[in-house]
Amino acid sequence: MNELTRREFQLGVGCLLAGGSIVAPLSGSGLAAEPSDPMDAPMCDFQTSFMTWHSRPRKDPRPHARHNVPHGSMVRIQLEALIDVVDKKSGTSERFVLIAPCRTEWVYAEDRLFQIPSAEFRNIYSSTDGRSLTESLTTDGKPSQARATANRYHFLTFDVNPHQNTRTLTSVEEIVKASATKTPLVGRTQIDDPNGQLSWTLEYPIKTMNFMPKTNSFQVDTGPILVPDYDSKADKPINRLEMAYVAYNRLDRAELILRRPTPINDKDGKQLCQVLHYSEVREEKARNVLLAAMPVE
């Protein structure tokens, strides 16, 4: 596959190309240049796009831990969503990926592989940092912070594999027609920070699409995706990201429902605990683009 048909997540100068993926040396900075308008790039084939890591051996400090990883562990996890941030003033950009979830486990234990209590393991990664979005039964409400990946992994690879033949659906009629087929669909949503300095391009597979040919109507409802958290005061962009679902039935507007610490109260209104739940709705002026994977001739 040549450079025109494959788009890989570049992880800094000095990366090693190995087996079709980019292996990060974990000391580089920045990413290779993306197209000037990320909305014009070929759509990601999320089913064949992965993050792979080789973690360094380390002892789990919990006394009941049952991992069996004297050589560390190699893991391949499917990508679930992408987000690119562009600084309009400087023109610099950075990409972040959201990996698919799994349940917490004891790796290579002889039996009883799932940890109890169980949690949803899920992370965000950039070229240099990783941030946990793991969800347990309850939360203390404090946002997680990114950590440098250099000390945790021998290598990280990101393979963002595009469909070889992508078509932009330029009208509602085309969107409805494509929705009636088994064609893979991907959405892109571009939004600006309230101060107008940053532009965010969200990319995600459309898992749920409502459509009605008789009324020529469609409505996307899908996720989770990554979105900027405007309330966050964190200095790093990776720490200002949150998971959300997106819904829209027009191309110039989107509604987001963000995952937030949400109180659980008893019948008298007394707070018992907090959980992470999709509970904050935000409406955005947006540019939505839908793309379809076409057969390769």
C-alpha cells in the first residue's frame, strides 16, 4: 500500500517503519503534517486501525495482583475515534486517538482473568502522552492527568488505516441513500473553541444512523467520541478532552452529550456517590461531513 492510500499516525522524527506500522521511539515530538484541511483526508477504516504497545515489565503494587508479565505485555487495541486540534494562529496541529474499551483483567493469570470489582479500561494517546479514561463503579470527580509514555513502553504504534476509495456525501439525498446500504460510514465534525483560537476535527465511525427515505431525513447518533472540554483549565490539550456522544440531523449543527461526574442521590436528595455518566448536553455550531467507503475497482 503506497503513501497515497495509507495514512499512518506519525510519531515523531526517527520513527521506525516496521511491518507497515509506525513504531515510536518514545522521544520524538510532533506529528507528520496532515492535509491542510483534515476534513478532506480519506476516511479512517476503524475496523483495521489499531494501537499496539509493548509495555515494560513492572510490578503491580497491589498485594492481591496476579499479573504474570515478566517480559511486559504486547497489546493490540482497535481505534474508536480520532480528534485533531489545529492552532489557527501558529498553524500547528496535534492528533489524539481514543482506543476501544476492555474490562480490567489479570494478564496471563492461570484462571479468574477478570478483575473484581471490574472497571472499563480505556485510554487517550498522543505521540508522547497517554491518559487514562478508565471508568470504575464510582468516581471522586477529579479529572485524570496525562503521563509521558516513554517510561512505560518499549514502543507504541498507531496505524490509522484509510479506506482506499472514499466518497463525500454532499447532499441529504446521498446520505439517506448510502444509509440504506451496508456501506461503512464515517463522520467528521469540525468545531471551534469559543475564543476562536483552536479548531477541532472529530472523526468517528457512524454506528447508529436513523434515516427515512420518504421524508428525506437522517439523524446520526453515535459514540463515544473525543471532544474538547471548554470548562477545563488544564494546560495540555490531552487533559482537556472528554468522551461524548454526538447527534445531528443537519450539517451545520451538532449536539454533544459529555461524560461527567454525576451525583447519585437518595430519595431525600442526599448524595450517596458520584458516577461517570453522559449527563451534560452541549449544542455546537459545527461543520459535519459524512463519508462513505466505496468499492475498490
